[in-house]
Amino acid sequence: MKKINKVVIPAAGLGTRFLPASKVVPKELFTIVDQPILQINIDEAKEAGITEVILVVSPRKSSLADYFSDDPELESYLEERGQQDLLDKVKAITSQIRVTIVIQEEPKGLGHAILMAKAAVGDEPFAVMLPDDLVLHPVACLRQMMSVWQEHQLGCAAVRAVPEDRIHRYGVIKVERSHERIHYVNHLVEKPSAVEAPSNLAIVGRYLLPPQTFAILEQLNPGAIGEIQLTDALQGLAASEGFLAYEFEGDHFDAGDRLGFTVANVSYGLAHPEIGDELRQVLKELI
Ligand code: G1P
């Protein structure tokens, strides 16, 4: 069985919904309580057994690479002051994980961003995590999906049921047959209208993909909103070797949206061992 060791994290978007904050700070480094969104994703990847992160950035966001570079000055500052807990947090960023940065020169869509990672991934299955999507659960969403991979060795996307008025924001699957949380997919549509949507099951940004995905992406023409869409490549997989969708366990937050980002902060705050109880009390008083 082929083990999945690498994850591609596309982080090339401009984050315009968060301007002016995202003008200088990439939205992937915005904090959820006390962790950058990107770090939450990396920790989830590590929990799923991933050993290499391939981060796809735009030329404007090359500063994201700074997050992963050593900072001896900061480390000796913390060491001199005996702040071991903070030093550990800084060192943990790159422990047990290798980070490769790939540049996407032009914003041609999610599928195109993933294609930029082709050489770095090579001829092996890989995971994709869209950092805006956060899933809070004791067993990381990607780890749950690895169990599906071990059993089926087929490409797989995380899905959840969403209300009709939000379905147009997502890639949506058509289910051929299901077994518990696993669905066999025979059709996928990127950002359908509520009327066109083949189901209410929307893709959340976690995927496990075979290396053939790159060959399919290379053949694609621009799809929805004029961009090369990853969902269209998944359609190619569904039509050939087969494709699965997995209804994960956990609460999903779209941290790429102002409301979703705020709700994620409150939810992660409530689950936080140090501030959770106090936050619960403050929220009760506020409301
Ligand atoms: C992307 C995918 C879409 C998926 C969504 C999940 O869309 O294209 O299929 O449902 O992520 O967050 P985006 O959010 O980049 O518009």
C-alpha cells in the first residue's frame, strides 16, 4: 500500500475579503486564538502522518516563507529569559516536517495552484489542504481520511451537508452509492446554483489524491469562473478509476470568510484549555 507523505497547501490567494488586514499579513498567518491558521493546518497534517508540506504561494506572498525560517535572535532572546514554553512553540513550527515553497506566478485557479506542486510531489499519492477550511474534532479530519485511504486506495474529498443558500460556494458531489460515511461519487460540479446542485454534499478543503491527478489537471480548460478547477480534475478521476467522498466528523469553519473566521475564533477559544471557561462566562455576560 502506498502511504501518503506529502500535503500540498495552496496559499496564493490575495485574501481580499480581509483587506486592509491582508494587505501586509497573509491571511494564512491570521490567528485563531493563539495559532496562525497555517500552523493549525500543519499540526493537522502532522497528526495524519504527513512529513512534507508543499506550500504554493504567489510572488506577493513570499513572506509566508519567513514563517518557516530559523530565527536565532528570537531563540536566544527566549532562551536567555528562560521562556522555554515559548521557545518550544517556535521550534515546533518545523519539527518533524519538511517545508517546500513553490511559486504560482499567476492566479489561474485552485487546480492550477495544485499543478504547480507536480514536481515537488512526484509520482506518489498526496494530500491537499485548503487552509481556510478548519475542522475541529479530537481526531483530525485528514487523519480520519487516511483510514479511508488505507482501506480503499482511491482519491477522496471531505464533504459535509450544507444549507441550500450556501451550496453555490462549493464543489458539490453526486452520490452513486454510500456505505456509512463513505460515498462513491459519479459526478461533481464546481459552484452550482442551488437548482443545479446534484446534492447538498459540499466539498470541504481536504483531499487525498492519486498522482494521475496532475495529468488530468494538465489537460483541463478553464472551468467555473474562468479558472482551472480542481473539482473538474476530480470529475476525471470519478470517470476513470473512481472517486470517494468522506463525510467527516467534526465542526467545520470557513476561516476565509469574516463571519466564519470570527466563529472559528470563538469556537477554538471555547475549546481552549486555558481560556475556554473564562470565555464561556464572558460570552454569557455579553449576550
Ligand atoms: C474551493 C473548491 C471548492 C470547495 C471549496 C471548499 O473553492 O474549488 O470545490 O468546495 O474550496 O472550501 P474556493 O473556496 O477556493 O472558492
